[in-house]
Amino acid sequence: MTLFLLLVLAAIVLGIIGVAVKGLFYLLIIGVVVFVAALVFLGMQLGRHRRPLR
């Protein structure tokens, strides 16, 4: 869970810098990609901990 929060924080920081600084739009794109990767990572972690149905 800590890795997920760290990835989300990094995505937010990259997005803010990408929007605020002219010419660094690619950082916004990288931030979005990191955020999507964090969501995929979280989905994999939550899916792994589910108990099988009886």
C-alpha cells in the first residue's frame, strides 16, 4: 500500500509541474501514466488477497 501511495504522490507532483511549467507538458503525460500504473498495481494487490468462494 505504501508503494501505491508513493506512486500516486509522484504522479500528482509530475502533473502539477507539467501544468505549471511551460514546455514541460510531457511531465503531465508521464504523471498520468504513473497514476494508471499505480491503479493497476493496486488492482493486482487487492486481487491477490481475496479469499476463494466456497
